[in-house]
Amino acid sequence: MAQIPSKQQILDWVADHPDANSKRDIAKAFNIKGAERIELKRLLKELEAEGHLERRRRHYQDTHQLPPVTVVRLESPDGNGDLWARPLEWQGEGPEPRILYKPREADSALGPGDRILARLIEVQGEDYQYDARLIRKITLAPQKIVGIFRKEAEGGRIVPIDKGQDREWRVRPDATHGAQPGELVEAEQVGPKNRLGLPYARVTERLGDPSAPRAVSLIAIHQHGIPDDFPEQVLAEADAAKPATMKGREDLRPLPLVTIDPADARDHDDAVAAMIEEDGGATIWVAIADVAHYVRPGSALDREAWKRGNSTYFPDRVVPMLPDALSGDLCSLHEGVDRAVIAVRMRLDAQGNKVSHSFHRGLMNSRASLAYEQAQAAADGNPDDQTAPLVDEVIKPLWHAYDLLKQARARRQPLDLDLPERRIELTPDGRVKSVNFRDRFDAHRLIEEFMVLANVAAAEELTRRQRPLLFRVHEEPTLEKIDALREVAQASGFTLAKGQVLHTHHLNRLLAQSEGTDFDELINITTLRSMTQAYYHPENFGHFGLALKSYAHFTSPIRRYSDLVVHRALITAHGWGKDGLSDAEIERLPETATHISETERRSMAAERDTTDRYLAAFLAERVGSEMTGRINGIQRFGAFIRLDETGADGLLPIREIGNEYFHYDPDAQMLIGSETGIEIGIGQRVTVRLTEAVPTTGGLTLELVELEGRSLSQGPRKGGKRGRPLRRKPTQARLSEVKRAAKRKRKRP
């Protein structure tokens, strides 16, 4: 009769034989047969219940170790370029072990977020516990979910906070990561989605109280996968940076350069100056922080900046492309301190045409850090104590140069959309205090025109020198989108030229026709929607919106990687140093262009979602109130309304539009009442009642009160009498007629 092993003997054997640890293997090792297997089974169940062993199918493993073959998820490279991995299932009591992924030459290319089946090899004497070798790639990165955790008897559920997701996710008891009821969590899909029933997810991170005021931007950061923690080596590189000296630089400190930014600006990466010339022209200087001096190709700072692509701005925080030691200090053009810059000097003639330009790598010292409001007041003759000494030498020459650029802009005719920008003001504890639209001053337009001219000069300079760069590309809109815009314009009583090559001045003429009318906002929004999205590319396809043949981003290298690439290209073109654009970077330009175009869209989506959530939180206390707005979108399930007071967008479900059935006409973008023939379309004025505001998703639900100043008929009344139908506006009738005619024309063979 074999002796039954002790619990410690079983644990020791499992640790020494990770590849053969099923109950059968253990019984064979200790020569346990027949009825003695019952006792072994009891011991194994006790070890499992005590947490010393974990059963995986028919095998056992020590819970303080990882199995030799396991699934891991790859993380982002560290400052040394090493790729680390995290085990997907770690049940140990302490911190999960660190795993270094060591690829072989024949292994397929892998990236952060990929999951692989890996063979783990324990290591000794290192600051990590395992080496990982690829067995096979399992899938691409699993779907991420950010939502509210709801605890249940068997695990729990995650309610997504994304407005586009209405399906919940189930969480098994061993995949909750200790999440508490009502807590905001980040999770990832586990296994394939079920056709029937809810899909499964595992909690990967607990994010805290979703109702906390500053959780709004945190939700967007995690939902969109924006990196918000800098690796230690990146921070160390930034902290070790020293101020630049005059070595190899021009002394630009005598120039009357100033920065003009929003009052709450977190960084200052551009400074401007101007001089009035005797011929009535002007000389403009635009100096930009020399980020390339500090962020060298191949460094940890460079790899992290490339990964982020750009800074992301929220009402309560900024997720910067560079650590604060650079973005908020050495690369920020603070008043009264020497700062390294790459500057462009541009000469204008008396008509505002740029007749020459030259680039300089130098050292500057800002005379003042001004807010837009300050600069504008000084230009209007109301200087404060800070701007009074600057009026003659700084302010007046700047506005003279701006007057010249306005002439050039009028001839060039870039697209002139009027889309006010919202400003969300928060209390000290992070709650929404007010929602307003930002004031637009000539000071804003001055800086914009100076920056556009500097960007044009950078693109022209590098093109002339035949140096690789990244262009900012904005292609002309498609014929289909312009046809749709033309239909809306005609129905609104305006005209958009047809049968000729489209230019921005054609669109500006349409915008001017609608200015001040009831259709002003409709035409601006529809024109914007007809535009293609700008992107980065190594080839030059022009910039339609700005009406420019050549354009590149040069003026914001603190917050855009594209500008850093252009700076490096200028350094190489002028032979200013060894920190220019390397051959490896040039070869990688197509990949970089695609990547940073995607990170830009990611940031825009995160910023938009955050604004929606803040607006929903602000309006949550006004549920039941009536508000005015305009229809700016039509779908089969209802209409989207832009509210006048806040600019927030809400959904008017079709169930809240009268009692009759509404047909959806996708070509005409209308909902048409089956009983009354009422047509509900884009641009109509409405009064609505706010019925729901959900801060966690940013969703607003509305109920229709009035359409174009009249109540809708609520369908058949008792006794068979019908309510008086709402009369169609003549312009709305024209919209229907024009769009239906276009629809019939498209269907003809």
C-alpha cells in the first residue's frame, strides 16, 4: 500500500513538474492506485480550496507561479525598446510577475495589445521573473470596454458608458479584479462574442467613482486608449534636460517678440513680432520652441512622443505629448527667460504678399506673455499696465502686418466658416460652472494668419530644398457631398454654382448669402459636413480649405509630432546640427503620417465625448425644462437637435414626435408623417423638453414641444376628428421638392 503524500509534498512536486501535473500524473508519481485515489482527490480539493493550487481543466498549478505555457498581452516598449508582457490570468496574492518578451528573428511582427500564447522560462538575478518566447499569435488586441460594474451572485455585469453600446458584458467571478458595485472599470473582451446571450469580459483596471467630477476626462482617456502615464525613463530624460546655450545659434533676443495665447494657456510654443517697412509693407517674425533640441531621434522621449502623436486637451486637464519639464518649462516661451527657437522671418509687400522668407535657429527672450483679451484691448486703445509700454513697438506693428495679411486672405478666399467654439468653465472641485461660447477677437485671427504664413513658408522651404517632410493635406470634397450641399442650398433659397471646378470662394459666396438668415447655422454645418478630413502625408496634395498649394505644420512641436518632424527636416536642410531628420525617420514617414493622423482623430473623439459628458452633467439639473434648438440630423430612429443655449446635441426619438407613423426618407434626410404629411428635416427650428441627461454617457433625450413655432398634430382624436396639421414652410416644401427631383434623376437609367 503506497503512502499518501502530504500537502507540502504535492505542492513541491507540482512546482518541479509544471508540464505534467494532472491528477493522473500526481497519482502515478506517488504510486497511488485504486481506492487510495479518493484520498488524493480529497487532498487536491483541499489545496484548491485553500488557494494553494488552481485547477485548469484537468491540471493543477501553484497559484504563486505561472504555468510554463500561458497567454500574455504585450505592453508598450519601455525606454530601452524592450517589450514587456502581462499574464492574462494571475491569481497570486502578490503583484503579478514581470515578463520580458524576447522575439526571435523568425517571429512575426507584434505590437502593444497583441495577445500571444507564450512559453515562459523562469529567470534568476534579474528585476523580472520570466522570459517569454512566442508559440503563436492568438488574436489582435481584444475589444476594450469602459463601464459601470454591477455585482451579481455569479460575478457581475458591465454597463458600457459609450452611447454607441447598449449591450452589457458579463464578468465571471474570477475576472472581476476586485471591482466594487457601481465602480467605473476598464475591461477587455474574453473569448468570441456570443451570438446568443451576453458576451464575456474581464476587468483589467478599476477607475474609481464614475460620479466624481474629474472622472469625466478620465473616462475618455481610458475609453479611447490615450496614454496618460509617462514611463520612468521618459521622465528621467526630460528631467535631465538643460537649457540651450548660444552655441550654434543666432541671437534673436533683441527682437520684440511676445506670446499671445488664451488666458488659461498651459504652454507657450509660439512668439510673434513685426516691423513696419518704409514701403508700407512689413517684416514678420514667428519664433517656435526648438523642441528638436531636446527630443532627439531614437530617444525614449522621441518614442513616447511618436506613440502619443499629439497632446489631448480637456476642460480639466491636458494629456501632453511631452512631459511637463519640457512642455511647461524648457520648451515654453515664458516671459523674460532665454529660450531656444527655430524662427522664420517673412517679408510682406504693401499688398500683403509674402515676397521672401528665411529660417533661423536662435535664442529669444519674450518681452511679455499676453492673453488675447489684453492684446486686443491694447490694439483698441485701452492698454493695461503690462501692455502700455508695448503699444508703439509691439502692438501697432503687429496689427499693421495683420491688416496686410487680411488683404492677402481676401484675395486667396480660404473657407470662411462661422462655427462658434464652446468654453466649459469648471469650479475648483471640477464641476461645471457655466457653458459659454468663446469670444473671437482680431487678436485670435492675427495669430492664426501669422501661423498659417509660417506653415506655408516651412512647406515651401523644404520643397525648394527637396527635403522629405510631412504635409498637412486637405483634399477637395467629393461630388456627391457637394451635390447634397447644393440641394440644401437651393431648398433654402440660395445658390451654389454648378458645372465648374469648385473653389473655396464659391462656398464663401454661399455662406455670405445665408449670413444673418434663419438658415445661417444650417448652411455652415452642412458645408462643414461636406468637407473631407485633413490628414498628414509625405506627398503634397494641397490644402483645399485654406486655398493653399503647399502647407505643413511647423508652429506647434510641443503638442504635435508632425511639427517636430518638420523642425528636424529644417535642421537637416540647413545643416544646423546632428539632431535633424534621420534616414530611418525618412523611411518611416508614411507610417508616421498614418499613425499621427489616427492619434489626432482619437484625441478629437475623446475631447468631443468629454464635452458631451460635461454638458450632460450641466443640464442634468434642468431635466423637465423647455429649450429651443434646431434640427441638425435625421435618422430612421429620430432627429438630432442642437440646443441654442449650450450648443449641446440631443436625440429626439421618433416615438416623441406626435402619434402618427413617420416614414424616413434617407435621400431627402426627412421624416414624413403618414397621416398629416408633415415633413421634418434639417434646419427646422424646434422647442423641446429635456427628458433625460446621462453624464456617464453624455446622452441627452428630448421630447418635441413645437416645430417651427407650432404644435404637432397628435394624430386622430376621439370621435374621428383629426387635429389641424402643421403647415409646411415654403422653404421646407422646396427642400422636399428639390431633393425628391434629384432622387428621381439619380434613379433614371
